[in-house]
Amino acid sequence: MSSLPVKSGSVSFPAFPFSVFLIMKHFSFVLFPALFVFLFPLLSCKSSIDDGYSVQTVASKGGIIAFYPPNGLGDNSYVDSFCSGVQKAAVKNNLLVYDICPKNWEDAKKLIDEYIPVCYKLAKEHNLPVIFIFGDEGYLSYFSSYLADKPGTASFLLFDSKETNLPAVNTVYMPLYGVSYLAGVAAKNLPSKKENARILAMIANDTSQSVKDALNGFIAGKGAEWNKKVYDYNFAEWSQADSDEFDRLNFAVVSLKNAKDTSGYYSADVSYALALFAQKINPFDIFFPVCGGSVHGLLRYNREKGSDSFYTIGMDSDLSVYTSQVPFSVVKHVDSVIQKCIEQWLSEKLPHHQEFTLADGYTELVVSESYKNTLSAIVQEARQTAIDSECEYYEKNK
């Protein structure tokens, strides 16, 4: 085969360039089959010529096809960490990788139908191992119809799912109960906040198991009393009785799920509007956001109001770089989990289902620099209690 020669070096395609991903994001239906057909044979051949140039393509061990949660990249949160893990694993293990980030769930269905058959065909033709990694449990209903025809060299890995009865799918879950328990303990000890500080838990939706676990863990660690009511994001439609009750509660929960964003993870504009509303009459002191990229609406409010605004607990990654009002962050090391799973897959030791907990070190509460003197020792002292509480919680909720 022919390819462009590189003097005294090699041409290697261990990971797909991010710039090409940006193009593929908008033109994937046209580009993907052509690019895959061109690059796939290139990954398994070597050649040389006699004019002082050497052409060598490094054979790939396999391929990763990563489907990200719709419209999620750039959230500096779960999805970005997910992407980082995929890229690191690809480079480290010499794997071809394709990043697929749909605009919405309708787009996701189209991309599933476009990519999976092509990848199946090429995996069979070249006997190349491929792993499809899905960053959201919502993908399950879209790809399940393809499982019956899955070639022997193909694997499916579904993230944040507790499903254990999917025979052709490996699943991974990162429990948030334990680390959120620690966040609740830390919230009780924040400086300059009264004992009965008002807390607003801003959740993406009230159906996600991960969200429920985080909320329950935080409540247990804080010792908060919750009336079990979840307020709708559309405060303009609340009754007067609901508004009055909301203003009295020391702990309230509001869902960001809306018509444009049914997951609630990508609605920073909604979280910002809610923050403005919530602070009008009886301001909240602490916001606990279990809502992915939607947290950026709260961070915007923090930057605008400065030290007079509420505390925002960081979620998924360390968000203290955005504002000094983030005292600590609930961090999920999704990138490390991705890399571990890829290594397990390559060694043919990927478990059918596995969970990565606080005890394993894959989740942690990261205390921001300015608050370490006040909170670090308290968090460390409570860690084992949080681990024990997490074990007990999941044992009861099997």
C-alpha cells in the first residue's frame, strides 16, 4: 500500500486527533465510513522504500468507539473526564479511537445506526478487537438491538449503570453515596455559616440512580431533614403554597429536568435562573449540585456576586478554579476507571459488572486550598465512617 513517507521515522495512529473529532462531530455521517475504511488497513501493514525514507505504520491492538453523553463535551465535569480517560488509554495502549458526541438523543440514535454496522463489518474483516464504550445508560435502548449480531471480537461497555443482567454488555458503576456523605460532613463545618444553614440540592433529575445515591449520602452526612419533595425547575408555575414552603425549608431539592434537556445535566441557564430566584427572599447558604455541566450556572452566579454569594459544592471534578466559593468538590476519577477497564479488556479480564467506590479511591472529596486548614482533618477523620455507611447503604439497596 502507499502512504506519505516520513524521513527516519514512523507514522502511527494510536489515537484519533481531536481536531478531526471536531469535524466528525458535524459531518460524521459522511466522513466516518471513508475515514475508517482508509485508516483501518493502514493500522496493520509495514513497508519501506529505498530512497532514504522509511514508512512504518504501527499495528493497532484494537479500536475504541466512544459514545459520549449528548451535548456533553466541554462540561469540565463527568464527560470531559470520560473523554480524557479514553484518549489516555488509546495512546498508552496503541488503540485507534473514534469520539462520537451527539447533539441530542435523536442524533445519538442516528449515530448508533450509522456506526455500529460499519464497525461490525470491519472488525470481522480484519479480526480486530473493538470496544464500544457508552458514557450514559440512556444509550442502552438504542444499541440493544445490535447485541444479537455482535461479532466475537466486539465488546460493549456501559457506564454509570448498575445493570448486572445484560449478558452481552459489561457495566460499570461509580457510587456517589460515600463521597457525598463526606460532602455532607464537610458542609456542617463550613466557616461563617450558621448551624442551621439553608441548603439547596440542585439535581439533574429524580430518576437517575447516581443522583439518588448522591442525594441520600449527602443528607446522611449532613444530618439534614428532607420532606421528600422535589420541586420542578419552573418556579414561575409554582403555587403560592409551594413558594412559601420553599422559602421556609432549611433543606430543599429542585430538579433541572426540562423540555429541552430531559436529563437535566446541560442546563446552566436554568440553574442560573433558579439561583437568582432562590436568593431573593430567604437566601440559601450552600448549593449541592448533582447536575453535571448545569453547575456552571451556579458558578457564574458565584463569580458575579463574589464572597457574598452562597457556597457551591463542586461535582465530578475539582471546580475550585472557577471561584473561591467552592470549598470542596465531589470528584469522580472517571478517567482512571476508563483506563483500568481498557486494560482489563485488552487482557480479556473485563468483569461483567464492577463498581468503583470511595474505599477504592476512585471517588474522593477534594478540599480546596483555602479551606484545607479548616476541613481537611475533619474529612479525613470521617472517611472510614463514610466508607462503612456506603457499604451498609448499598447492602440494603441491592
